[in-house]
Amino acid sequence: MPDLLLELRSEEIPARMQKKAAGDLRQLVTDALVDAGLTYEGAREYWTPRRLTLDLRGLTARSSDVREERKGPRTDAPEKAIAGFLRGAGLASVEEATVRSDPKKGDFYVAVIEKPGRAAEEVIAEAMPGIIRNFPWPKSMRWGEASAKPGALRWVRPLQSILCTFGPETEEPEVIAFEVDGIIAGNVTYGHRFHAPEAISVRRFGDYVEKLEKAKVVLDAERRKEIIRTDARNLAFAQGLELVEDEGLLDEVSGLVEWPVVLMGEFEEAYLAIPAEVIRLTIKENQKCFVLRPQGEADALANRFILTANIEASDGGAVIAHGNGKVVRARLSDALHFWKTDQANLPDLETLRSSAQRLDLDLAKPLDQRMAKLDALKVTFHAKLGTQGARVERIRRTAGELLSLLGSAQMDFDAIAGEVDRAALLAKADLTTEVVGEFPELQGLMGRKYALLQSEDDAVAAAIEEHYKPQGPSDDAPTAPVSIVVALADKLDMLVSFWSIDEKPTGSKDPYALRRAALGVVRLTLENDLRLPLKKAGVDADLLAFFHDRLKVYLRDKGARHDLIDAVISPEADDLLMIVKRVEALGALLDTEDGANLLTGARRAANILAAEEKKKTRISDTVDAALLSEEAEKVLLDAIVLAENNAADAVAREDFTAAMTALGALRGPVDRFFDDVLVNAEDEAVRANRLALLNRIRTSTQTVADFSRISG
């Protein structure tokens, strides 16, 4: 079967758009072909800075003929009904319709519509102009003289050529000719802008890739990445260094070049006095370069860096490396200035004394000065929630309250009150530093470095950095006591504050990352085995329900059954750790034969009760032992009383495994009851009493879980 090769070549496509655009091209083209009745065996997209390419294999040469019968109205139906049927079927008159007979309905019209198949070339030529004109670029532009005309083509950058060939592997493919704004599809492409700008005629995909490679274009983005990665590692190793890997940067750089040439640049060793994170971000963000480190030294950097050029220079890249080095030095000079400035006294200390006194800050210390500055500047946190300074004060109060609420045998929270207050006070201080102003992603980390420079306690410094964590599923949650408390205080303040002004996530919109904050609270408590009564921490019912939703997401990602979570969570349950322990205990019970059979019996009891309640059958409020005549019902009542007492004791001890085990003992008595006892006895009093016994089964199991929510 024939193959299709399609290339759309333009000026440089932004790296962040390339992969999605190539995927969009594949989806749009294959959807159009399938909609037209064609099938294909496989399709793969490729992208470079200057081209989107689609390799589509095993396309049917022609769509199948289609014969459709459309039933119409009776032959004696009103003329309007018949006329509407003819229009819908595309028939000019009733003579073009067929008459069919039905013994019950009489004679009626049928339209037989036959659509001949179409050649794949025709389908492609018809579909492509619309796909190109309506391509879903996030940003696009018009260009040239035609741009002033209505309906002019818009593309991410000026579109320069279209290549479109079609045909079987064993024959010479043909060009599918179509035109978009004066650009006519052909069998010609162009290689590297500088090394091979001449026209290249191609036939099919294999020929296309081979000729592009000779013309200094590596089509496959993954191969470009591997070339950059391997050459960078080898170049670093030859100098006794190793590459600091950065997959995100590698993705970006591979989208900036068609012919990757890896070079090494350098800068003065004096700049290594700057924190490694600042050097790395400076070089990465401004120059799209990789940093290097001495082999085996994870925390150190070398005064060298790796850059990726898009050209093989005649001098081996010496001028390119030198030019990049000049720019890197200029950027690092700025970073060094920021780093030193942040360690010096602020020039306006006198204006900060009021804030320093109110917040108990030491203006002899640079980081304290920055916190006083944050407060004195009255930097707005949110129009309805006040300033950053006010938020810091709320976090301090919340952190202090958390110390009395958190309970764990593993951590002595009472002993860290001073460190917690100090860390909460300085947690946001680095927001006014020069380095964080330049690189916001370093907030917290720079606060830790500046805190250590002014001899803060290690736990305080760590908490300043870690109070933002965890920021995502791959980010570790803090485990140090001071960090845990400040991180919880920061996230709870965010959630309680925004809930108080009715700013909540809606649908896919969550501008203040409140879902992440709630999931952070979930992870901090569960992964550190902490008891935190959320209601006492200021969480209202609506926010508690939001926490329940986040907990469900967390537990489902961990493999927990959704029905078990629903069975355990009640609207007032505010201790996340206890909810999880209940889920685990319930799952363990249901994995046993007793648990599975108890679930069946409890469901049967609930179903009978539901049916009788619907019929308004009388059910006694309590079980009257005097009315129990069958041995099985007497045994069941005794078992229920024992199970309820044992389960209640276990719940009081927060031993949910024991509570579930106590309920599991009901399995035998419940089974025997349903085997030996007729619930709907003729005597109304006996029936009402037996229904009350079933109600006791329902209420006793609900002390640990709502069994009606459990599936399976």
C-alpha cells in the first residue's frame, strides 16, 4: 500500500511549540483521512526548528464505495413530508426513490444513495489546504504582500515550502499538488540554512531522511538529543569533568538546532564564589547552556560550560565559544553583584526600624533587614488578604497553634517552638533579595543560604527552604520537625485565607495552586504519620470537603480502592491519618473470607431494610430479647452486642484493625440467621423485632465504615 510523506518548512519554530505542533499535524491529517473512509497502518511525526514532517505508512489507495438506504415516509404521506425526505436524501423527485411495501405499514419510499470511493490523492489534496490554514498555533503571524489581503495565511513563522509525495514502495511516488497562498506542494525541500541551502528533490521518507542528513539536518529530535548528550559527556570527560544533566534543557536545546555541534566555553574561577544554583540558572536561562562539575564532586561546579551550536565553524567553534563566554561572564558578573548586595546592609535601615520592632527582627542581620523591607514596603499578597507582611504574621500564629495540635510519638514539637517561630518569620524574607528578584524559582533556597550566612540554626535555615515543599508528586515532603510545622502553616494559611474570601478552584482553573497546597498538607501529615485535627486548625466544612477530595486523589494514586475511601470518609472526619488507617483496616478485613461474607450479609440486611422502609413496614426502635424465639436470632443478638463493644473499645484505642476484626466475627451468626430465620414473620411484632435486629447489623458496621458504599 502507498506511503505519504509530508513536510511543512518555515522560518524557525519556537522550541516549546515544535513537539505539540508535529503531533497536531499527525492528528489532523489522519483524522481527515479516516473521516474520508481511508485506513493506514502507522504514522509518525518529526520536528526540527524549521520543519514539521509526517511519515504515514500503508495508506489505502482508494476509499470504498458506499451504498446507503434511507427510509422515507409512506407514499400517501403529506407532500411536505415527502419533499423534506427528498431534499435530505439529495433526490430531485420521487421517481428517483424506490417504493417498498410493509404488510403492516403499507407502501413507503426508500432512497438508495450510492457514493463512489475516492482516490487517496484526491482526499489529501482536498484536506491539506484547510488543515494548514486552520492549524492550531498558540501564536501565529502574517507576512509579505499577501498579508494585507482578507483571509491571508497565518503561520507561526513565514511558511516557505510544502513537500507532499505519495506512492507505494516499489514505484516512483507522485507529487500531490495543492496550493496554499501561492505556495505549491512539490517534491522539493531544503537542507541546513548555512551548510546546504540548495534545493533537494526527494521521493519517499527513507530517501528524504538520507538526503537531509547529507544536507546537515538531523530530522529525529530524539537523535539530536542523544548526539548532544553523548558529545557533551565525552567533551566534559576529556577535561576531567562531568556534565550536570538537565533533561528539560536538553529538550529545549535540541529544538534550537538542526545540526547539533557541541562546544565548551569557560569563565573566570572567581565566579565560582556564587552559589552553584545561581550559576546554573544564569547560564541555563540566558544562554541555554549546560554547566559542568569536577568528576565525583556533586556539590561543586567547574568554570566551564557546554553550548550547542547549529553550525560547523571553520575554526572548530573557537569564536562561537568565546562569544558565548563573554555573554556568560557578563551575566555572572550581574549575579555576583546580586549575591554580594544581598549580604550587605540595606541603605535605608532607618525606615525599617518600625517594622523590625513590631516583628522582633534584628537589623544587624541582612536577612532580617530583607524581612523588614518586605513588611515596610507593604507588598501586596492579595487585594483582599493584605500584605506579605500580614501574611507572615498569620503564618507565625498558625505555626504556633500547630505546635499544640500536632501529636506524634516520633517528634517533640514542644521543644522547637523558638526555631519554628524564627523560621516562620524569615520564610518569605528572601523575596526582596536581588537574586530571587532575578530568579524567582530560587525563593526559599536562597533564603536558606542567607540564613546560614548569618548563623541561623540549621533547622531554621532548612525550614526556610523546605516550607514550600512538596510542590508536586515528584517532590519530597519535609521530614524535619521545624520544616514540617512551617510548611503546614504556610499551606493552611493559603487555603483558609482564600476560602475566607470565596476564592476557590473551579474546574481546571486554580490560579493560586490551592489544590497543590491541600495535597501538600495531605502528604505532610500522612508521610510523617501526624495527627492533625483540621477543624481546630481553622478548616471549615467546605474546606474540609476539599481536603477529602485531595485525599481521595492521593490514595487512589497509591492504589487504594475508591469505594473503600468513600465508605470510610464522613463529612466531619478531619483527621486524615485516621481516615487512612480506617481504609487500610477495611481493605484488610475485606481481603479475608469472613470480611467478604460479612459484606454480603450486611448488604442483604440493608436491602431488606430498604425495601421494608419503602413500604413503611413497622420496624421496632430496639430489639426486644423476649421476642426472640429462634436460636439463630438469639445468637446473632449476643454476637452483635459483643462485636459492638469490642469494636467501640478498639476505635477508642484507634486500633482500627482490631475494630474490623471484631466486626468480622459477625460473619457466622449473620449467615446462620439468614439460613434459619424468616424475617417477614406473620406476627407483626416478631417481624418488627427481627427487622430491628437487621438494623443493629447495619448500625454496628457503620461504626467503622458505611458498607453500603462498598462495591464488589
